[in-house]
Amino acid sequence: MDISEAKKAKEELDLLHRRLKESELKYRTLFEYANDAIYLLEIGSDHFPSRFVEVNEAGCKRFGYTREELLSMPCHDIIPRDSDIVQKTVEKIRNGNLSFTLQSQFTFESGEIKKLEYSGKLFNIENKKVLLIVSRDRTEYLKTEELLQKSEKLAAVGQLATAIAHEIRNPLTAIKGFMQLLTEKASKEELTYMNIISSEIERIEMITNEFMSVAKPQAVTFQSIDLQLLIQQVILLLQPQATMKNIFIELNSYGEMPFVYCESNQMKQMFINILKNAIEAMPSGGEIKVELRKKDNNHIHIQIIDEGVGISKERIKHLGEPFYSIKEDGIGLGLMICFNIIQQHQGTLSIDSEVNKGTSVEICLPLE
């Protein structure tokens, strides 16, 4: 019997089987080792996902279960039916969308919150409706994008600050010149007021310089400063405003305070901003405590505690951003400048607060 045709057909069939196996292996490898989480879910008659049909390694790690555990558990044990991610998906399926891309935030059992972008594709396998989900963690990407937006906003603030500072400097120069002329002819009593006005003009100049430093860092003069004396001067300056609001500012130092290597004008401006915030946060009066202590041989620790209205946890993370302010008439630049000053001094600034209980600002500065 001539079996050449049959042999040829068998060889072709074997070749087809090998190619199918290779193709299956390639897709299986792609499925298993993909960085994105991939899930194949069976969809029930109510359009809700009922169980996992297949899941890759990245999907298992995301939920913290093994493949066998996920395939044996109903979907609602892992992803609650009332969660945003499920509700959005079910809405798309009910509207007849066979493919879609969505974004959602999901809180995992570990307490970790991730911002996810997931694509869905609906099709049938053996008369069963299944949904293929490819889910990508976009948390870090969105954080980077947010930082980029902040940087762009900060650049705009810098340009605006430069223009404002330039416009303020010109009239200040004229005012200073005329003040010097008036001082020469002033009486002893008038001279006292003239000196106060001159001191305030210098402070306005210092503030405009701070605006300039937002756009372009300036050459500052660092020197050894008695920080306790500097804070006393700031408290003396703000005490009249505090007294009007029935607020007492108490300064306590624990142990001998070494000198700090810093730029005194910048330090004054930072403490003025923080203490003014504390005063404005206490409409009913109360006490503000300023505490100084040597943290270790290399750092000094300053804590400013008020009894004000406090700040919610959601708002604390935005403090220091340009144009973000919790005050009705605030512009959100005071704290931004404080963070900038602390960064220049290689220190740290942290804020802890509780609504209706007060706020604590902690500053850590390196010693000389």
C-alpha cells in the first residue's frame, strides 16, 4: 500500500500540534510574567463578577493570595460588590460595552491604597460570559505627575514673585530716602516713631527679598546665631497682635542652647510666619508654647504648639504647596517660604494637627 500521503498528512498534523503548543507556551509565558495584573473573571447573570477563572502571578501578588486560593474563592470575598471598581465595571457591562478602560482607587486588605487603571474585554467561552481584565498600578506615575504640576506652579509663582518684588522695591527706595531726610530734622519724640517706621521698611525689604528667593536663590550670609534670643525678638514683635486676641506666647528652653549656624533674617521670617499662623488659628484666645531643646550633639529641636482650630489629615499633606491655604484670605505662600528656608538650612519641618485640638509644628536644625 502506498502510505506516503498518509505519512505526509501525519507529519503536517504533528507540525500543527507542535506549533499550537509553542503558541500556547508563548501566550502562557506572556500571561504569567506580565508586569500588569491579568484576571479572567466569570460574569454572572446579574452582571457581577462571580469567580476567578484564571489569574497571573502579578495579580496574585497584588491581592496577597496564591493562584489556587484565588481560583477557589468567590469574587465578592476579595473585591466587595459595593466597591467603586466593581460598580464602574458592572455599569459598563450593563450598558453593553464589550471593551472599556477605567480608573479607580482600591484599598487592599493590607490597608494599602492604590490608584489603578484597568482595561476590560467581554467575550464568551463555552456559552459563559467572561471578562478579561488587565490592571496597571498607576500610583507612582500619578505621584510623579502631581509633582510635575507642582513644579510648574512653583515656576509660575517665582515669576509672579519677581515681578511683585521689583514693583515694591522702587517706591521703597524713595520712601527710605525721604525718611532719612525727615530723621535729620525730627525731634526726640518724633525720632522714636521714625526708627520704628524705618525698622518696618527694612522688614518689608526683607519680605520682598524672600519673594525674590522663590524665583532665584540669593546669596545669604550664614553666621552663628543665638536662636533663643532670635525667637524672643520675634515674640516681642508679635506680642501686641497676640495680646489683642487674648493669646499668651510662652518660650521655654531645656538645657543650655548652643548657637545655630543660620541666616538670621530668614529664620526670623520663618518664625514670624509660623507664629502668625498659630495666632490666627486661635480666635478664642489661649496659649502658644515655643519649646527649645538640644536633640543630640548635632541638632536643635524647636516645637511650636497652639490650641487652635487644628487641621484635618487630608489638608496637612497639601500644606506648603503654592496657593494652597486653609485660611479664607490666605494665598498659601507663607508656609511654602518656611519649607524653602528650612531646606536651605538642611533642616526638617513637620506639622501634626488634630481638628479642634490644636497644631504642633516641629523644626529640627543642624548646629554649628
